[in-house]
Amino acid sequence: MRLATWNINSIRARLDRAIAFLERENIDVLALQETKCKDAQFPFEAFEAAGYQVAHFGINQWNGVAIVSRVGLDDIEVGFPNQPQFGETPVTEARALGATCGGVRVWSLYVPNGREVDHPHYAYKLEWLAALKDNAREWVAANPDAPIALVGDWNVAPFDSDVWDIEFFDGKTHITEPERAAFFAFEEAGFTEVSRTFFPEEGKYTYWDYQQLRFPKNQGMRIDFTYCSPALTRAVQSVHIDRNERKGKGASDHVPVILDIS
């Protein structure tokens, strides 16, 4: 199986690129984040014409997650148990979607950004990650042989080398110790972030801001990750960060991360 995760930054703006990516990279399952549309606005027909089934969770023009699969799409779950809510009138945002694809339990995840360290969204981010981690631990405890993939935009740079200039990010979100602790807690739950296994070196970013020529200067961040349960970790054969997808007109500011699973 070839599984990819990609923050598409608006599926309607980048539909052609998504379909071309599926064909070019021979993708079996694609987890999308930041689709930026309601369910009724998602271009289901285009993916179905390409031979894929689709599950999508979107409630407004923000956030949005999807799973696109040509190897089955079963047991669809919108949000995870006890997922924290946010807003003046609290709602469960469109940030998590699970489905079983070809025997693998795939979760497409768009972790809250946090905005600023003293912002309520930051506390929400930490609470959200903690609740997901608690679920992940229970999933593995209930079935140690379950192949589970927690993939998506985690909005955390776990190491200083995951940002182009650590001093530039001083005092900002994504690099704080509480965020990093929340990220690494998934290891305690039994999961392994497998892209690091294959690409431990510096400069392997997955996101570059549109401003100030960040991409040509390779001034990026590594914030898109692939946490796998023990059973799935053993089956991962390779990981590829598709940097070329950031090139050309109309690119997302993130690039796909691709896993080959035996």
C-alpha cells in the first residue's frame, strides 16, 4: 500500500494537482487536511471518476479533513472520542477523520495551530493533542496488532532543526516545550514517527510560507508527520517527502509525505 498525507490548503483551488498527484505517485490512500470547504462543496465526483472512494468532514470554509482511497473505505469515524471543542459557542472542528483502508486504520489529522502562546487556541491545541494521545494509547492497548496510522499536519516542530532559524521562532508557537512534549507523548503511547526514521537529517521540511521567497531559500518547517502503531511501523518500507509538489503555479504551502507499506 502507498499511503500519503498532504495539507492541500483548499481542495477546490488545487483539485487538478491532487488528481495528478494520485496518478503520478500511484497513491492508494491519501489523507488530506485543510480542505477549506463544507461537505456539500467537496469535489467527490472528480475523485470517484479517478477510481477512489472519499470520506470528508468539513463544516465551513476553515479546516476540513478527508480520506481518499482505492483500497476500501470502511468504518468511517468523524472525530475521535472526547475530542475537545473550540469557539465562543464550542463546536467540534473538522480536524480528525478516521477510516479503515486496505486493513489499515488511517486518521487524517489537522492539529490546531495554537496561534499565540497566550491565546486560548494554544491551550486548546495542547488539550486536543492530549485527548488524541489518550485515544491512541487505548487503540493499541485494545489490539496490539492493529495497524494504525496517525498522519497529517501536526503544527509542531519537534526539534530545533525542524525550523529554518530557531531564533526567528523565539516566543512563537510550534516550538514550545509543552507542544513538543505533547507531540512526543505519542511515543509513550506506543507509536513511532516513521518519517524521522528514514529522514533524520536537517533541512527536510514539509512546509514553506508563501512570503519572502521562503521556498527558494529553503526556509521551511517540518510539521507534517506520520505516527504509526507498532504493527504498522514494522510494515513501513520507505518514506518520501515530495518536495517537488511545492514547485510551480498554484502549489500548496505544504508538500505530501508518502509511506510505502508492505
